[in-house]
Amino acid sequence: MLARSARCTNAALRRHARLASSTRPPVGQQTPTEPIPGPSAAPQREKSWLTKKVEASPALKSIFLQAANLLGYGSPKQVAGRRAFAMYEQLCVVRPDEDKAFWQEDCHLPPTFQSWFTIVNLHIWLLTVRLRALPPPHGMYHLQALIDHFFLDVEDRVRAILQPASPESISTPSAATNPYTPPSDFYTIANPERKRPKGRAPERLVGQQMKIFKEQWAGMGMSFDISLLRGDAEMAAVVWRNLLGGRGARGIIYPADVQDPSKQYFRRSVNLVGGEVEKVKKIDERGLEVEEARDDGSGVHDYTPNDADKYVAYPELMVTLVAYLRRELVRLQNIPDEAIIGPGVAGQESVGIQNLRFGRVRKDELF
């Protein structure tokens, strides 16, 4: 449903959201107690010729806004949609790159799009919890728009991975080929400069991937929602399953337990929903061990016997992540609704967004 609604989102909303996101809040409006934007913050896009023309003429800007309001551009739902895009682009998309060392070195997440999606999805959930508490209809407007923007962005990135752009389109970018949000250095695209074949990425593969990501989004969100009621131990378990890949679920293998040291070791926890298990019904026939020994493409699997000591850091990692989630939930809870919603005026959707930025996972680290 969400993937379908994302595809059907009005193209004008996408263009207006990008236009609104280019407006950054003045430095004086940033509170010193909040994290200071670092070099990994999303870069400003070059303004279009139309934007420059409108901004250069107050009279033309007034006429443009009046016409846009008649078309619904200034309606509460449209303003909430652009505000949600600013939240997504400036708060969520940047998180994998801002804490790249923690995710890739401490959590040992591979530099893949799957890891990027998981981290962004985590921060989508954090914002979701806060947006639900907004008074109606603001909560519904912002929440639905945030999820729509998320899946629009994911679909754009999936297409870029399945069908990288040609060198010609990279050297001469246009508005049609620009990414929905700024590209990330957290993951790489294989063969990014290959000659573009005829046609686009196969719709069947795109649809399959979007279905998988939708299931992962729903599963993670529901698990974390339950953990809010059951306590930190349940939240730590959700962190272990979703962010740490459930490594060690079938037990930890040590070097002395390996019968054939020359044999390559590979084992992962099987994800029956959202993974790449093509024929679930045949698992009983083939055996679970056969499926565990197959690479599902996520890059997350158990440590090798020689790296078994890495499991020792897991309790500390889970404590760090649970403390981070609780800290950010409390921080967002203490932010007034007016600051979350913003001015509610067309063209000012990004005002105050930087004051909502997430902090580092480890509290003692600075940007």
C-alpha cells in the first residue's frame, strides 16, 4: 500500500518539496544546545532559473504564491508534505553518513544499500513516534507524507542500483536524472559508469525489492513499538535482530569447533519475511542448514570462528543503541508541537529543521 501510494504521489509535490528543502534556517535560529551541523549535512541544491526569477522579484513572488495557493500549494496538507520532506532529507537521510564509523566499524554493518535502509528506517521510526502525538490532522498529514517521501527515495535509489546511469548522464545531469535526495557515501553502486543499456530497471525486480523493504519497514516499526511498552530488554532484542543482524542466533562457533579449517565458513540467520528465501516451503526438505549457508545478499552474517571474540562487544553495543533511542525519544517528546509543525507557511517549510537534528549515537562524540 505504501509503495503504491509512493508511486502515485503527485509529481508537483516532489518538485515543490525539493524547492522548499533548499531554504535553510538562519544560523541565529539554531539553539546552541542542539547538535551543530557537520560536514556530512545534506548539501544545498542549485536553484532553478524559475526559482531565481521569482526570488529576485517581490511582485512576481507575490503573484506566484497567490496562484500556488489557489492550486492548493498552501493548504495544510501540502505544507505538511513539504515539511515532512525537509525532515526526511535533513534529519533522516544524513544519519548513516554522520555516524558511518559507528555503524560500519562498531556494528560491522557492510557498506550496502540494505544497511543504509535499516539505519534510515530506524530514524524514520523515531520521527514517527513523535509525529503520532501531533494534534489532528497535523499528525496524519506529516506522518503519511514522511513515509511517502521515504519510499519515493528508496525506489529512486533501488532503480539507480539496478540500472546505474550512463557516464553521459552523470557528466551532464539534469532535473530529470537528479536523485530524490542527495546521494550517500555510505554504500556504493556496482559498475556505476557502465554504458546504460536500453530501457530502465526491470519493473519486476523493482517491485520485488520495494515489497521487501515495505515488509522490513513494517516489521521494524511494529517491533520497536512493542518494545516501548515492554521495556529496555525487549528493545535491546529488537536492536539485535534488526540492526546487528541477529548474529549468533544459532550459537557461536569457535575455531576448535570447526572440523575442516580449510573449508570456507558462512552462516546467517534465515529471514523468512523480507529476505531472499525464494521457496520457503522447501526449507524443510532441504534443511535449514542449507539455507543458512547461502548468501542472501545482505552482507550480514555470523562472524567467522576466528572473529568470535567480536560477540563480546554485543552487550555494550545494545546498551549504547538502546540508550540512544531512549535519549532521542525523550528529546523529541520535549520539543513543542509548534516547533515540529513549523511556521506552516509556504516557502518556510525548512525553518527550524536543523534544531531537530539527531545527536550522535555515542553521547560523548561530537559532529
